Amino acid sequence: MNRDRGKWTKSIHRVFVCLLAAAVLGGTVPAFAGFASTESFLPAVGRLPGKFGAQFYTTVWATNLTGATVSFTFDFLKQGQANPAPASFSDTLSPGETKVYENVVESKLGLTDALGAARVTSSGEVLVAERIYNQEPGDDLGKTEGLFFAGVPRGFSISLGQSATIQGIDQGGAENFRYNFALVETSGGSATVHVALYDGSGAPLGSNDYVLQPYEQLQPNVDDLASNLATTTARITATVTAGTGSVLLAGAQLANESQDSSGFEMSFRDDLLGGGGGGGGLSAVAHDGTLVGNGTSGTPLGVNPAAVVTSLNNLHGAVTLSAGSNVTITPSGQTLTIAASGGGGGGLTLPFTGQATVAGNSVFTIVNEDSSSSSSEGIYAASKGGPGLAANTGAGPAILGTTSGGGGTIGVEGLVGGNATAAVYGQNNGGGGGDGVYGIANTGSGVKGHGNGHGAGVYGENSGDGSGVYAYASNGPGVVGQSAMNYGVEGDAGQANKAGVYGTNSSTGTGVTGYSHNGYGVYGFSDTSYAGYFGGDVHIAGTLSKGGGSFQIDHPLDPANKYLYHSFVESPDMKNIYDGVVTLDESGSAVISLPDWFEALNRDFRYQLTSIGTPQPDLYVAREVENNGFAISGGAPGARVSWQVTGIRHDAYADAHRIPIEEDKKPGDRGRYLHPELFGHAGDPPIGMPTRLPVAGKE
């Protein structure tokens, strides 16, 4: 696999466009079919110098075709590497607005020797396109030679098991063309792509496998697939054979003498345009059961008789509903609401002390049409002892509360005045894994609890293997806990090796997030085990404070039964230590080279020299640190010397966050200790441990 950009450039003049067309896929192409999208890719963008004074630039167009303001981000995916944190810029587009970014890689990102692809993500659909071109010094734009690409939506990419094909492979034949192709990873995963070359009859000519890192762009020449190639009718098929990534494929055919070029768009899957897999395109109209046929010439669309009401109580045509005594019929759009308007004319009269039975699959509905209050209840039940309202069901919801109102309208509300019973209580005794209480909301909270006293706003208990409280959200937080005085969320595990609070995220977000304006974002405490345990890498963006420290590893002599502990080196300064061993030259001297960032990171250097094998009493530091290195002298030729140099960290973060050597305790911490048991106060809570209030039903 060849990732060398130099391979794309040729040695003849006018290969300015060859570099453009080879390193950037070709020359002027028939435009890709332009599709607006919230995530599009441009296969080749850059700003770089070429041979013989050529200079390559990129222009990008972005158009908002929606009726609302759209924000977008332009990421530059540098060639031949993963791009987890690419150079980028952001901007906004008003409804219908088009913006043009000339020399985008240099003017917006400050890069002057870079080639790759681009990813454009936006809050609404944006149409993007680019032109990458050579403009020799002194020439105006009318003399430039360039290459055009339209943005390709990420959904057009191929993933595991899928293939795409490009045509026009013409290289080494009598027509005197050459051919290049590009691969771009579009989903942030890794992918292995098998690229195969076939002649005009479909016979294989060669192949190669390419491993793409997340958001990587590669640009091989077709001779990567078959050396000494001579063909005018070949094609390339790329197949993703491994990995979770997705890939875009593009190709370009370049005339060796005129440098004129043609681009080749990859074949797109039939299902992208609603095709059925055979003919492609919009070959049929998708519909539900209310229609028959698929809109083709042989099966025209029609109404499905089984999906419409053909008669009502043997009445046909226009049928009128007439309201009886104490009944109202209210039309609204396509809905008819039939409701009781009074309490004296039959039906169900409240208060009701008997039992009402509804047989079959009938629906029994009580509707409150009191227009004097926007928050009146459809059903209101109160009780001095047991449940105000009890419902039992064999399959569906026992109680289903829905509301069409906005603001703070509630589907089901529970209110209790005592301390022992629950406002809303759900229990499931079945073995099918059902829920005691199940709440779902499109925009608000599925289940929301608020406790005014010491009880729990929401309390969940499960004596089996399930969850006491389980929350799922497709976009927002699964659980939000907020408290004016105590814990936002409290977790208590009564069983060994179980978590009080357990957070997991199968995507790219956060399992558990804690935030505090003044107190602790996340607080962990344990009497006997770990207050916090991390099974992966841990990153701390701020300052780490600790009472002591050590690291633990398996004992190298008995790893199955013992640990080995080592303490960290501690100092009141933010100290860095560097060391090594050097052999003195014929003059008894040596120069120790340090990293190129050494002096940018360190100051106030201290040195230590130790001879190895033979004493070197005259050994000394001949030159202190300068240009990221220092020199030693005074030893015997060929002697080995162990050296150590320390420095005080002085980068921007360290200068702004110096560690205080000592400080007074805050007023609220005075009289308390980090480790009270060591000072004869074993019963006191340590500094930072909040007061723990009881939770109803648990303590």
C-alpha cells in the first residue's frame, strides 16, 4: 500500500495539474449528483506547493436550502493518518444563503502544505461543493486548471460486506492515460477495504487490501493493484471486508499529454433511491395497507377496500351522527369527540358506587369537558384509606394516562398526604420481566418524582435480578437527579461486588456524569473497599490533590498471590526528571541531547553525574542546558556516565496553576481533618464528606 504523495507527481512541466489530478484524483470531472445533507464529504481538498512553482488552492461553496438558520463545521481530514481531532472551523448560513470560502485550507485553517479530504457536519441540510486548482504566481483565476467535486452524503458510503465500483480505468494503453482512485473513511471507525481490478470482460487483473483508520483518506495510483498495467476498459470494485468503518470511493482518468481529466463517481446502492435491487431508481412507491399496487405500469395505485369503512350499520354514502341527551359531538380536523355533557341523562353518573363492566374489546372513556379549567382531571379518585383508584389488567397498561395539553400537564398524577403510602405505586408480580411503573415521553420526562420532605422523589426496589429504577433516553440523560440540599442521585448497593450507581454507554457518550456548581460533581466513599474504581484510562483536566499515593502491580516473583507497591516521587515543586547513560568520547566529553520541547516545558535545571565502573573525580557539567541539550566533560575516554537532570515545569497550564505549598483550611473545613482517625477523631466525618440524610423506605 502506497501512501507517498510524491508518487502522484510527474516530472514533466504542465504536471501542475497532474499533481492536482493525481494527488487529488484527476482534473475537471462531471459533477457528482449534488445532495444536500447534514453530513457530507469532499474527497480531495488541500493547499500545497507543487513542482516548478505550481501552487494549489481549494475553493468551497456551502448553501443553505432550508428555511431556518443552519450552523456547520468544516473538518480537514489529513491524508494518510487517522483524524480523531482534525483542524476545523465553524460558521452559520441564513435561510437560502450561499457562502464561498476561497483558499479554505490556508485562510480558515492556517495550513500551507496539506492534502486530504473534508467532512462537513451541520444542524440542517447543507449543499456543499469544491474546486481544487493550480494557480501559478501572477496568473488570474481565468488561467487556472482545476478539479470539481460535489459533496457526497455519509449515508452513500459502503460498510461491512458492501461493494462499490468505478469505471474508466485507462492506463498504459495506446490512448496514453493514467488513473488514480481515492478511499475515504466516513464513520469514525476502522475498515479494511479489498480493492480489485478487472478487465473489460470481467477477468481479474490484480488487487490490494487497504486498512483505513478513522476519518483517513488514501489516494493510490492504479499501479498499486497491477504493475505494468496496459488497459483501456478496466474497472475497480472496492469491498469492505472487516471493521466497523464506512468508505467512499472515487476515481479520475488523466490524459498524459493535455492533462485533461475526467472524474468517476462510485456506483451507489439501489436502496438509496428506493430501487428494488434489480433496475435501480424509483421503481415503486412505498405505502401502507390503505393502498394497493406499487405505481408501476402493471400495478397502478388504488384504494384497498379492506382498509376503509364501506358501510355503517348498513348505511352508505353521507352518514350523520346525531347527539342524544347529555351527549356532545365535537368535530376537530379529522377527529370526532363524543362526550357526556351532563350528569342526569343516563350513562355513568358520578359519584358512582357500583361496578361498571365493559365486555369484549369495547373502550370505556370518561372525558372532562369543563372549559373553566385547563387542568381539570378526566378521572379524579380520592380515598381515606386504600388506593383512590385501583386497576388490574392481564396484558396492557392497568392505568394509562394521556394528555394533549402543553406546559406542565400530567397524564397520571398521584398525591398523598401521609408518610407511609406512595403517591403512585407500581408492582409487577409476573415472571415476564415487566415493569412496576413504566413511563415514556417524546420531549418531557418519562417518570418524574419530586419529594418535599425526607422521602424519595422516585423510589424503585427490585428483589430479583432486575433494576430498582431503569431509565432510557434516546438523546438526553437517562436519569437526571437534582437536589437543593442533598444528593441529586443516591445509589446504595447492599450486595457485595455490586454498584450503588452503575452507568454504561454503548456509544461515544458518558456512562455517568456528575456536575456541581459549588460542591462535588461526583463523590465516592467506602468503608472497606475502593471509593472509586476505574477499569480503563483516566484523564484529569484539572489539578489532582491526594493525601498520599502509590501504584500497584502484580508481584513479578509471585504474580498470582502478591502485589508490589511503589510510591510516587513527591515534591513541593512541579518537578520533571530525565535521565540516561552516555559514553564519553575521545576527549572525555559528551553532549546529551534532550527533546525539542524540553526548554519550552522546564526551567531551573539541576544536574547529577555518576560514573559507572571507574571513578571519574573530575567529571563536571561543561555547558548547562542550551538549545535543548547540555555537555559534560572531565572524564576518561570511553567511560560510561549515568546522568540525571531535573527541571521545574513552566508551560502555560503550570504557570497558571502553581501548586500551593501550604494554605489555610476553608472556614467550613476548620476543625475537621482529611483523616480524622489519625488525630483521635475517629467518629468525625472527613473533610468533604457530605451529611447523609435518610431516604424514605430505606432507612
